[in-house]
Amino acid sequence: MKKIYESVERFCARHTRFGIPNLMRYIVIGNVVVYILSLLSRNADATALDFLAFNLNGLLHGEVWRLVSFVFVPGYASPFALIISLYFYYWIGSTLEREWGTAKFTLYYVGGSFLTLLGVVITSLITGNYYLTLAGTGYVNLSMFLAFAVLFPNMAVLLFFIIPIKIKWLAIIVGAFFAFEIVSAVIHGNAVGIITPILALLNFALFATPHLLYWRQKVEYRHSPGAVNYRHTVHQAQKQQQKAAYHHKCAVCGRTDTDYPDLQFRYCSKCAGYHCFCQDHIFSHVHFTEE
């Protein structure tokens, strides 16, 4: 996964003009247009949504527009819910594009959409059901939100326009929703319902690789036997300094900054705990280790 991400980074660095600027703007406009068309065609035999959604049977009959048009199928029937969701995803997508650049964000969204489409094609070929339908990019949008949460976990939004909540807590809810959808699809034997959210999560994991690796290293360090709780040790050292008549004392020779005001003191990051050394012993002392 890391090597694939590095390849993506190199591609984006070499092809700075690649991508579709303001991609989410076109996605939102397309969703609105298709929604209006679906309202106008409700009394017709075939709705606009059926005409634009992807399925392998339509593609094999020459309906090649379905390879792209499924992206613009709205995920909500309620106009209020649709407006809120489109505004929210437009804000998230535009922010990610500014943060990542047009090339990387385009690869993320288009790549995620292509993976879900590919998943439907593979599932159709395996099951023999060429009428399996893909309408909209709901899982891709949710995985885009997860990517946003990785970059800005402590950003707060107003839930229901009233309750302030941090993005990271919403991301946990979204993650639980993914798990519920996959488990539910397994129980009901819905192959498309299993593979499409998994592929969306793989797309997220690929682009969030450096952040996920950083969190993993941070967690491993905190739980390692030699890890030092610096907040606790600094607090303890400060309490000791308040009781003492000096601020710094060398752990080797015992000289203090009170007795030797011109002497420089440093703290060793390789020692276990919070130990101070004078300038003569900072590089020559034996490191403290936990017993």
C-alpha cells in the first residue's frame, strides 16, 4: 500500500496539470440536474435514474454513458436532504482539493468511483446477474469524509445546525456505518453490498497511508515498555525544582545552576525519565534505563 501511495505522489508531482479543477462543483451540478430530470420523468415508464445508473447489461448493449452517468445519480429523494448532503460534500471535496492539489483529489474521487464500478462488473460476471445496479457514489463520498477526518480530526461542525461536534467523532459513526453495511450485506448475501464499501475503504486507506502509518507508530510508541510519559515526568521535575534551591542539577557531577550560574545544562532525550546534565557530561554520561 505504501509503495502504491508513493507512486501516486510521484505521478501527481510530475503531472501537476492533471485532473479536473473544481471537480466537486461539477459533481454537485450534475446531481442537481439529474434530480430535476427525475422529478420531470416520474410518470414515465423509465425514469432518468434508471437510464443513468450503471449495470453491465446496459453497457453490453452499447449504453456506454452509464460508465460516467452513474456518478451523477443523487443519493436522496428528499430535496432538503439532497441539498444538505451536496453542500456538505462540496465543502469537504473542495477542502481536500486545496489540501492535496487537483491531481491527487481527482485521482481519489475518480479512482474510488472506478473501483466501485469495477466491483459491480466483477460481481456481475461472477454471479451471472448482469442487472446489478450502481447508482451514485455514496460510499465514495463517505470515504472522502473519512479522508477529511484524517486531515482535520479536531475541526468542529454543527450537527443538525445546533450541536457542535468534532469531525473525528462523526468519522467513528461513519466507520460503524460501513461495518454495519458490510455485515448486513453478508447476512443477506448481497455481493454488491459487500464489495463496493470495501473497495471504497481500500481507496481511502491508500490515500491516507502516511497518516495511518504515523498514528500506528504513535500508538506503538505509547504502549512500548521504554516509552516515557513526558507530561508526567516534566510535572514531577517541576515539583522537585520548586522545592529545591536550584533549577538545574547535573545527574553526574551534582553541580547546579545556582552554584555555577555560567554553566549550561541540557536534558537527555535518550535517557529513561527526565535527567539533566551539565555541558561537560551531556555527551559523555551513561544513559539511564528503566529497571
